[in-house]
Amino acid sequence: MVKYLNIAQIIVSSNLIVLVFLQSRGRSAGSMLGGGGDSVFRTRRGVEKIMFRLTLAVIVLFFAMSVASVLLQS
């Protein structure tokens, strides 16, 4: 059971990395890693809003799988 959970966690983490990179597609590499000078607030619309919500859902799933993995191993 733990083996399958670890494999699923690797897949979810890979998807999370891809989603984060896709969201920062129109920005410079410095802003992708936390830097950047543009601090203008924008409202997310359309595909950008869907990707943002999907990223949040994948983060919650990854966190839940991490907690489950720790609980099952002990």
C-alpha cells in the first residue's frame, strides 16, 4: 500500500511542478523563482484562473498524500 502511495505521490509532485511552470510562462525566470520587480495585482481570468485552482487542488492532494504516507509508515 505504501509503495503505491509513494508512486502516486511522485506523479502528483511532477504534475505540480508542471503546473507551476505553466503559470509562470509569461514571466522571466527570476520571477518564477521568487524574484522579479512587477508587483502589480491582476485578476485571474479564463484559463489562468482554472490553472490556479487546479494548482491549489493538486497542492492539497499532495499534502494529504504526504500525511497519509507518514501515518501509514509508522
